[in-house]
Amino acid sequence: MTVGRASRHVSVKDVAARSGVSFQTTSKVLNGGGSVAEATRARILQAASDLGYVPNLQARSLVMQRTRTIGLITGDFSDPGLSRCLAGAEQEARRQGYGLMLTSMEPEGSGTEYALPAMMERRVDGILLAAPQMEDDRALGHVLDRTLPVVSTTHIAGGGVTTVSADDEEAGQVATRHLLEQGHRLIGALSGVRGRRLTQSRLRGYRKALDEAGVESANDLVEEGGVDVAGGQVALRRLLERRRDVTAVFCHHDLLAVGALTALRAMGKRVPEDCSVVGCDGLDSAAFTSPPLTTVRVPFYDIGVEAMRLLLRMVAGGPTDGGKDVALPVHLIVRSSTARRTGSDGSARAPARRAR
Amino acid sequence: MTVGRASRHVSVKDVAARSGVSFQTTSKVLNGGGSVAEATRARILQAASDLGYVPNLQARSLVMQRTRTIGLITGDFSDPGLSRCLAGAEQEARRQGYGLMLTSMEPEGSGTEYALPAMMERRVDGILLAAPQMEDDRALGHVLDRTLPVVSTTHIAGGGVTTVSADDEEAGQVATRHLLEQGHRLIGALSGVRGRRLTQSRLRGYRKALDEAGVESANDLVEEGGVDVAGGQVALRRLLERRRDVTAVFCHHDLLAVGALTALRAMGKRVPEDCSVVGCDGLDSAAFTSPPLTTVRVPFYDIGVEAMRLLLRMVAGGPTDGGKDVALPVHLIVRSSTARRTGSDGSARAPARRAR
């Protein structure tokens, strides 16, 4: 492996000399352009490889006005869903030969003050936004859309920015339908952060499923749980204090569901016999709760891949489809935290069917 | 917010004109150099801000031979520990005004073939390695050390690369001592991937603690669990088939511990009454297992911060301390998966003291 030291010294001229091909043709091949006979191209690439030639993308980009670099602006990427999404985006960029400039908006959350200028000054070819907290940044959405190709994995207020995300309404609907099919009629919901579009979509799905079944969807069946396990614990208790007849709960994400399971255990309630719990997101860790969590799987990795693919198409000058929304499908994973509603006679207690 | 559009047009000349200061002085200030009176500097920066000036780092770096960019080569960053570490590294780089070029070696794992050339061609100022699978890449360690400032969060074979990681031997020792203090004498271990330095260090700590206490540390008390929950389940079963008198198990990482808890439950054994389980890593999710997991907290975030801090000091031309190893301290978190060993008369069953 000689790339390291060699890269500082080997020039296009050196490669041309070794391959015995003209400087012009060698340069053309090394810069990825033009029609050059296959045999000649192979000879040049072999010489480049022998010498450990590394193109100076920086110098090249000044000429080509392209950096082959994508800016990635993220929220807290130790969030498991977000990190899966980034893994997908990174792999797709790499597959297509693009580099990634990474900046997070955590913990300050100042996208307009820091993250965007940082990307602009490095002359990225496009920007992938994966930062839920940017949702309300109208100014940002407006600027981005007119400056560079941009794709976001969360909706940006004001529209105009192409979005790739999960079908969140479907997620809420699928989870709630599953509970209805198990005979539940009083179904509570622990929601994510109020006002967020993700929360609204999942709630809409929940209400749609209840409406379809002609079942009550009162406001006091919904409790805001926020972002973490502790929020889920508090929300579950509040919900059951108000509506102690609830027999099932749809949690907007798996951490809330883990909180709900913990709170129910602490209250001496059995899951699923006394109360069924369904989560959403399908994180790996949800398979190992006690009992294992029924949840809706969101394809985070695929969202990252698809968002990057779309962005690179825009960078390459393809049709931009400005403001297009792509929603990837979700699916239910049935484990043991949900079961048929127990009748007042305690008769129906068969567990839900299981998958995987 | 006008940075977006403005950045393509506002030049140093424009800033000089608006501030009423000479081009030369303006350029000096905008490029961060030289001694310029505070009032003048302030006037120039105000003008730059008013106009939405964004420096072209790319052009500047060709002149300065610096890109103010660090290359980050990672493993699978949807691994929760690794992603915490990256979050720390990213925040520290940002704080010091450095950008990050990100590339992962997943799933191919070809550091020498792809990741390194990708960084070299973008002329990064230094490289942070956070990829456990690079441990055995002797060639890589050798090249990196002579080419650019490098810091790694895992040991690279052949030495020479500065490393920042946790005190893994201490981790194994602390976990095992805790079990010894609870009266356990037959203590099994589920290890990570055999041969990895991390595994060896944690095993060494385990054996050291047993030796200190004059307790048996036979080879058949150690079972390789590998990387995930399923591996932990299999390893726990194998261990108990061979040594059914084991009353406590030290798991090299939390996922193995989750596997052990699951397997014990499936075998009808109670935790901690029949068998105590202690994990390692201290992931957030370990607090919500059933029962909540006693574990050793590894400061992943701090490792990222410290590794980046050291790297940037090297980039700035500080003492390089080549091959220096920094080991950050770990600490025990006692929850409910460990308890005093039950005597043959079943007398001692008081739970372990709890923290947090």
C-alpha cells in the first residue's frame, strides 16, 4: 500500500510517462472524460495504480466547478433511527463516488447560523438534510431550495424541498388496525412532540383507523409522550389515571413504548393480558424488551439510500422534481406485547399471531 | 438569511469596499491572519457579515496547503457506542472550526482500497480512525503514521498510531470485582470476538480480579459470545451446559448481556436470584432491560472528543506523541441484575446496593 506517501508526488505527467500515452489522453482518462480506446484507458489506469496516483480533487473542482462532495446536515446522530438513515446515505454516496462533509446541528440547533455557511464555504454540490429540528426553519427551506440541490428526510416548512421519509400516516394506521383486529375498542395513544409533522401524521393514521372501525377517538385518549423512555413512562401513567378502561396503547415510537412497558410493570399490570402495547420505528432493541415489542418497522436505512440517490440525480442535472415527496412503505412486526382483548369474563386470552 | 445566494457573488473586494479598508488588510483579516487593529478588524467582519460573505476555503486551501478538514473513517456508525463517539468527535471538530469528511468502511471493510485514497485525494489535514475492523491492518497503520496526523479509537496493529480509548482492562476488573463482592465464586464470562484487543483487555481484567480474590479462573468458564444478542443467547446456554454451578456472568458488552438475560429467562432461571449478570458499555438501552442491567459505563462521547482534540493539536503542529495511548476511565453502574449469591441454605438474598 503506497497510496499514502505517493499521493503527494505522483502527477498526471508521471502517469503519462509510465503508460507511454500522451499527457492529453492520460489527463482525459484520469479526469473521467472523453472517448478513449479501451486498451489505452486500461494501460493508463494500470500505470496510475502502479504509481499510486491520487487525483487532486480540490484543484480539479476549481476548474470543473464541482467538488463531488455532498453536505450532510444532521441532528443527533447517536439517535438509532437517524444513524441507520445516515449509514444508508453514506453507502449510496460512496457507491457513486461522492464524498460526504458531515456537520451536526447538535446541541445548539443553529442550522442557519452555522451548518449552512459551513457547507457553502466548502462548495458542496448538494445538501442532504437529516435534522428533524429543521422542520420549522422556513427561511432555511426557502434559501436552500434556490441555491443548491437539496433533499431532506424531514419536511421543511414552506414546502419546495424534496423529501424522502416513511409513510407515517400508514404507520399509525397499521399499528392501530392491528389493535382493533385484536378486539380492542378503547385504544390510547402516546404521541411524539406535539406540532411536529411526524407526530401529526402518525396521529392522523391512528384516528383514520379508529374512524374506519367506527370506534371512539376522543382527545383525552391521546397523551404527549415526547422523545424518550421517561416521557413514555409519565404519559402512560397520565393516560391511565384519566382513562383506566383503556386496554391497548399505540406508542408513536419505540422509546415511548419501552417507557409504557416499564410503567405498566411498575403499576402491577401485565402486558399483554391487562394492556396491549404497540410501538413504532422497529429499532433492533425493541426485539429484546420484556415482553418483546410489537411494532411498525420504518425503513431508516432505505430512506437514507433513496434520499441520497434522488439528491445525486439532481446534482447530475436530472429532473429536480422540486418539492416532491417520496414516502417509503412501513410494515407491522407482531411480537408478544399485543394480544386479544380479554372479555369481562376473561375468556378471550389467546395471544396475537406472531411474525419473525 | 441571505448566505445561500450571496455566497456565490460576494468577494473580498466587495467587503473591502463596504468597510472602507484596503483590499490587503481586508484579505488579511478574512483569512484569519496578521496583526490588524481591533476596531478595523471589527469593521471588516461587520461588513463581511452584512454582505453575507463566505470564504472560499477550497481556493484558500490550495494556497495555504491546509483544508481545515479532518477525514473520519468509521465502521458501522449505526452501532450505538460508535455513533456516540462520532458525535463527540464531530462536536469538537466543529467547536474548533474544522469540517469533517466522512467515510465508512461498511459493509466492504476495505480501508486500504477505498477509505484512505478517498481521504487523501481530498487533502484532509488529518485522519480520525473509528473502525474496529482496522485493528489488524498493519500496512495501514504503517502508512498512516508517516503521511498525516492520525488518531485512532482502536489500536492499530504494528503500533505507532496514537490511540484514545477506554480503559478496557479496568472495565473487566471493575465488573468482576463487583460480582466477587456479592459473594460469587464461580463467575463465567461471555467474551466478544476472540483475538480482538478489546476482548483480550476485558478478559485480562476479569482474570486479574479473580486472581486477586484467589478464585478459580478456568478456561472453561469463558465462552465466546461475539457481537450481538443472539451470540449472547447461544454462549450463555453453552456455558451453563458445561458449568451448571455458575452463579454469575460477566458479559463483555451489553448486547451479550441482553442475550444472557433472554436465555436465562427462557431456561426458567431468575435474574439475579439464580444468576447475576453484569454487562459492559453502559448503553442507554441497558437501563430498560428486565431486570435493569448492572453494567460498566464506557465514556464513548468523551473518547470522541478527546481523540479529536488530540488530533487537532497534532494538525496544528503540536507535539505528536506518536504511538501514545490514552485510556479514559470507566465506572460501574449498579442496577438490579446483580445480587448477593444465594447460599445453599438460601439465606443471603439481599439485593446489591443500587446507584442512580
